[in-house]
Amino acid sequence: MPALARRSRQQDSLYWPGFVDAMATLLLVIIFLLSIFMIVQFLLARDISGQDTVLGRLRSQIAGLSELLALEKSNTAELESTLAGLTDSLTDSDAEIVRLQGLIESERGEASAAGGRISALEGELDEERVIRDQALAQVELLNQQISALRRQLAALQEALDSSEASEEQNQAQIADLGRRLNAALAQRVQQLARYRSEFFGKLREVLSERSDIEIVGDRFVFQAEVFFAKGEATLNEQGQGELTQLALALLELESIIPPEINWVLRVDGHTDSDPIRTAPFPSNWELSTARAISVVRFLMSNQVPPTRVVAAGFAEFQPLDPSDTEDAKRRNRRIELKLTER
């Protein structure tokens, strides 16, 4: 038995290092995978954030190119000025050489008496030739620099032209979209105006020529007495009959107006300047709004869709006649109907 126990402990001691190595290897693999994941996330975040500034960098590059182009043009002008000066100096040197050669020729006729003078003149001639060669070398170098600058200017001008062409194309697209949008809006306005005209014509037919109904601008104006008793917001029988005909005209209009025109009939309630203070209506605001809502509810009860009507109350603050006479107050107590676009 002791031998068996020792053998078991030896086997356990052999298994344990292998298990530790396996766990260490697994841990290293997990750490490696996490490192790869973090690197990929960092690169993705950097790429995404870089896309947001592309337009800004493009405009900055255009500005930088313009500044660099101006600087290069200035440098070219300076180099050309220097080249002109050196060319003038070279011309002067050539003229001096010609003059010295003439003197040498004249002095050679008197060689016996002026040998030293010839040598001095030849020395000056050599110096002038050295100066001329240096000037020629500088001119060649300047010509090379000017050629390089001109190539750079051409490349910068090409880049600038390309950027300006792209900007002009974008502006042209924006202008075209604006024109198309304005044309579409104008068409919508014209369509709504045509249907509003048809609606007004239909109302004239169904309401005939009544003295208590008038047209003000693009609105039908009903005197409040057509629909309500003074200080009340409950429709009378006469008003219900008029609104029944109005509902039929609205349903007919809805069947012919294209669905893309989002029209509504706005019902506006107005009161005169006499204040009202009752339990149902603490002020003229409540009375004017309640009257407009009564008209809207009646139209809805006659199959007019609720999406095609809207109620608004204006109290006494939008009078047709600002005077304080009884006739002005009668005109100001009114219900207005306006066909408009939501």
C-alpha cells in the first residue's frame, strides 16, 4: 500500500505542470485576442472621426494652396528681377570685354613701346572673363530655379483650379436644388390657389348672395348672428343649415384636390369689444374659441375629416372695423373661413 500511494503521488506531480502550462497558454491566447480587439477598435474610431473633418481639411488645403501660390509667384518675380540684373551685368561685361579687346588691338600696333600695358590689359580681360563665367553660371542656376518654380506654380494652379471647379460644381448643384424647390413650392401655391378659387365659387353657389356673408381677401366672413345668439356658442338651426351645405362643398373639394396638397379649412372665431364674464365664458377668448370649435365639430359630424379642419379664437383683437359704433361691433362679431395649407 505505501508503494501504491507513492506511485499515485508521482503521477499527480507529473500531471500538475502540464495543467499549469496549458492554463498559461490559454491565458496568453486570451490576452492576445483582447489586444487585437482593442487595436481594431482604436483604428475604427480613428477612421470614423477622420471622416468628419474631410470637408474642413479640403477647405484648409484650398486656402493653403492659395497662400502658397501667392508666395511662389512673389519668389518667381524676385528671381526674374535678379535674373534681369545679372543679364544687364553680363551685357556690361561683354561690352567691357569688347572695349578691352579693342584697346589690346590698338596697343599691339605699338607693342615695342607698350608691352607692359598689353599684359595689364590681358589681366583685366581675364578677370572680366572670370566675372562673365560666374555671371553665366548664376544665370543658368537662376534659370533652373525659375523652371522649377514655374512647374510648382503650374501644379499649384492645377490643384487650385480643381478645388475651385469642385466648389463651383457644389454651388451649381445647390442653386439647382434651390430652383427646383422654389418651382415646386410655386406650383403647390398655384394649385392651392386654384382649388381655393373653386372652393370660393362653390360656396357662392351654395350660400347665394346673402348680405350677412362677405368676402374679405382670401376669407369668407359670416356674421356671428348667422350661427349663434349673442353671448352664446351653441349653433342655431339656421347656422346648422348653412354649415351642412358647407360640409358638402368641402367633401366635394376633398375628392378633387391631390393628396400631396395638405390643405385645411381654418375656422376663426371673433367677438366685438364688449367684455363677457359668464360662467361658461370668463372672457371673449373663451367665447370666440368655443364658437370656432362648435363650427368645427358640426362639420366633423357631417363627415368632414378632422384632419381637414382647425379652430382658432381671436377674441376682440382682430377687428374688421376698429370704431366703437354698434354697426362696427356687429361686423366684428363674426366667423371666418379660410382655405389654407397646413
